[in-house]
Amino acid sequence: MPEKQRYANSPATYEGYGSRLGVEKGAILDWGDYYFLHLRPRRLMSHEKWPSLPPCLRETVDEYGRELIKLCERLMRVLSRGLGLDGGRLQAAFGGGGDDDGVGVCMRVNFYPKCPQPELALGLSSHSDPGGLTVLLPDDRIKGLQVRKDDNWVTVEPAPDAFIVNIGDQIQVVSNAVYRSVEHRVIVNADAERLSIAFFCNPKSDLALGPLPELVTPDRPALYQPMTFDEYRLYIRKKGPRGKSQVESLKGER
């Protein structure tokens, strides 16, 4: 624990080591720890929060981040074309790709320890990711991720050497709900601990995002008023994870 506390986060930020919970009294506490790091924009990177053991860790994480940024840019191009738009449209809506002024990139390592009564706990409560894209490297030995399909929870079967990609709330907003964010949760295990690495590609934090004008028509009016990612993230963090209720509630704030 003393070593963990060297890298502990604070209530003001997720950066570093901690446990996931909302900041409001009564918010849900999940059965799991996390380690959270900023990768972009570079001005948010703080190597004071990057563990130095083993010695290659910082270099490896930086390389992993660079490669997944490339992957996310490719996925954003595919999603843009799926909307009938230019391949770079979503990336531009998110604020471009510059290291200092473009999209935000961060990652979270999730650790779910053994739980003596897994039926009474969740590793991560039901939620949709608030940002743009999530690229998840799951533990391919232990199942834990579940996604909501209609009224049922479906356990995702992890495939070796494969990523799981989730669409987040900001893509739902800019696509005017043509794409919908994925509601998911994590269950825990009495016999085995589990690790996963989530990589997030998010819009520029202070850029107001709303439905793209090209996707707003008289028959399909704008469903959301513009809001910055900073504003939305604070809205989410105060309440803790609550399914998709937060992004859906924005429709009522028009």
C-alpha cells in the first residue's frame, strides 16, 4: 500500500492509482482498482504518476499509446464514412489530431480482485463511456465484460490477441444518435482476479459538441444541445456510473 499511495490520485482527477467511485455522497463503489494515465494532449502527461517499475514500463506505455492513436484514427475514418461523410469529418469535429490542441487520449488499467460474494458486487457498474471511442484489451482467460442487449446482459467472449471497441456518448451526440453508445458493466469472480486495459479517444475537452449539421434534417432534428466534454465529464463524475441515463437525459435539456 505505501508504494500504491506514492501514485495515488486525488478527488480532483483520476490520474494515478485509485478506486472507481462517484464523488457525490451515496454514489456506487465498484469492486475494483484502476490506474489512470493521460497520454494526449502532452501538456496533461505527468510522468510523476507513471510507475517507474519495471524500468521499461514508461517507454512501453508510450509506444502502446502511439500505436493505438493510429488505430483510433483509422476507426474514426470508417465511422465517418458510415455516416456518409468525408473520412476525416468525425476527427475534425473532435478537434483534430494535434498533440497539444487536438483530441484527448487516456488509458486505464483495471484490476478486479477475487470477490468472496460476487453475486453482491460489480467490478464496474452499468454505464456507457462518456467519450468517443474505447479500445479495450481484455483478459482473455477470465470473462467479465457484459453488454446490454435490449433487456438482457450478454457476456462478451474474449478472443486472444483481439481488441473490443465500444462507441462512447460523444459519438452518439455528434452522429445525432445514428450511432449509439454501448451500455456495459463488469462482473467479478470468486476464484480468479482479472486485468484489462481500456484506451480512450475523446474530443478536445473545451470544444462544444453537438449533432453535426450534415446529420440534422427537418425529419431528424438535433437531439442534443452543444456541451463541452469537460462539462459532460463533470456531470458524469458527480453522479457515478448510472447506465445510459446521463446521455439520454441530455435530450430533455434541449
